[in-house]
Amino acid sequence: MGLYQAGFEPVQVIERDRYCCDTIRENKKQRVDAVNSWPLFEGDIKSVNFQQFAGKIDLVSGGPPCQPFSLGGKHQAYDDTRDMFPEAIRTVRETQPKAFIFENVKGLTRASFRNYFEYIKLQLEHPYLTCNKNENWLEHLKRLERHHTSGVRNDLHYNVVTRVVNAANYGVPQKRERVFFVGFRDDLGIEWCFPEETHSLDALIWNQVNDGVYWDHHQVVQNARFINSRMQHRATKLDEKPKTMPWRTIRDAIKGLPDPEINSSVITDFSDHRLQAGAKTYPGHTGSPMDAPAKTLKAGVHGVPGGENMLSLSDGTVRYFTIRESARLQTFPDNYLFHGSWSETMRQLGNAVPVHLAKLIGTDVANHLKATA
């Protein structure tokens, strides 16, 4: 959706999960602009032949399943059958796009996965140098390293940039760290770097502690304002107002939505905005405070972990985010509907890329591609 908003028109959208496809089909039926024209294929990407698109594609994008690398997953990485990076690389090899964008969890950059991280990056840089039949991935990595350092570039080659990005630093009301792989085909001669961060914690602290603009904007009375000691201490270190915009908070994101605890049995003007009962705290899962970006929304291996999907209220109680609130934290538009139960929908949202972040990176990539046209 973010890439569509950045100006890209999809020629094929591939998704294996039935519930995700049902969500897309529901929004196509509702003629939601961002997905209305999507040519959706429900099925395993392994069954798709991309050679029909060879040389015709500006951008390949995707989020290969991240559970093999997630801190909340089983940490099996290359031994996990859910690792779809080989398919992502095959897609690049067969379509030969001008550029690609892939996203994954920060856990992929952990020390224990570092060699595999480099293996993915080198394969994306040299997608034609494929693994031989009797070659394991470490042997293939060595061959890729030798080829990469040789300087020989006779076949398809990409210049790849990777970075761990915190979505909050780009205006998403959620502290969501993800690693991005962005590559441009070598023959285009494009020089690229990640867009400059636009938002910061320091700017939020300035607005909450130093001048109080944040509280005045939300009409929060003095005795209801919460400022912890760490923020107060950090505020004393700020000599002048930061030039960046303040981190967006949960309060910023859900502004205008009725309180689901008060309106729990009332149909409101906002879809998917019903209270889900049963929220409880436990060690490491205490919810997200209203006046900060949310903790990372997660899908979870065994259902939805409560802490990351709960709002911590000023009276010490917690409640689950509604689907609509979670969608706003992921910067989905209010007219985008979700298919499935609450837990299934929260899984979809936990696996999603924030729309605004995808749009921001996609727009920058699109502008560089246009400059070479």
C-alpha cells in the first residue's frame, strides 16, 4: 500500500495466507483505492514463474517471512522451512528489476545470524551466482565472497544498501525496528542512501517537558500529565528545540477515535473498533504508555503476546488495542477493513510494514529511478 502511494503500480501481488488474501479481497470489493487494482495471486511463491516479467519491472518488493529470525520466534534461520529469502532472490534473478526493497525483523542482524545476513546480501548483489546442487550455504557464501572481491561484473549485479530503521524516527507512532535491503541495478549508476530521519525522541521531550505544547494540543490537564524522571533528566540536556518533528505518540495516533471501553457495545463510525476483553500484564509485557510511541506490535508464534498489543492507562490498568487503533499505529487508512477474528487480524497487523514508512522509502526510490528515465 505504501509503495502504491509512492507511485508504483503492482503487476502481481503474491500472498499465501488465506486470511490476508481475504482482507485484500474485502477491500477490493469495497473499492479501496490503494488495493482496488491489485492483481492478487493466492498461493505459494515457489509455484510462480517470474520470467514473463524479465526486464519489464521497475521494482520488486516484499517481506520474506521473518519468524526464522524473530526474537519471538524459534531462531532457526536458514534451517527453517519458512525462510523465503531464497525465493526473494529468485524473484530478483528472474525479473531483473531496476530496484528492489525487502524488509525483515531486526533479529536478522544479530551476531548469531550475521553470516547468513551477509549471505543474503551477497546473493542479492549477485543473483545469477546460484548455489550448486551439492553445495551447502557456507560453501556458496565463500564462492560469493571470492566473486564479490574479484571485481568482475559480467552478469546481473546490484548495489545493495542495508540499514536497521526505527519507524518512530520517520513519523510512525510505534517504536518498530526493522532491517531493510534496498538495491539498484548496477548499470543505472544510481547513488542512494536512506532518507534522513524526520522525527525524534528529543523533539517529543521538548514538547512535553520544556514547553508543554504537546499537552496543550491534546488538552491534557496538568495533574493528568505523566513525565518520568528519565525524560525530565534528558530534557535538562537539551539546549535548544530540535529541528526534527516530535515522535508521534499513541495519543496522537488514536485522536478522534471514541473510547472503546465507554462505547464497547455501540457501533461507531469507525470499523473494527470494538473492545477485546482479557488484557493482563505479566513480566516483560506491561503495555504501551499513551504519551509515547507504541511498543512494536507483534504477531507472535503462539497467538498474540499481550504486552506489545496493550495500552497502559494512567490509572494503572491495561486494555488491548482495538483493531482500528492497531491499524492506526501501523498507519493504515481508516477505510481499510480487516478480515478474520481479533487474534487473526492482529497477526496480520503484527506482520505488516507501516504504510507510511513504506511510502517514504518507496517515494525516495521512485524519485531516483525517475531521474534515470
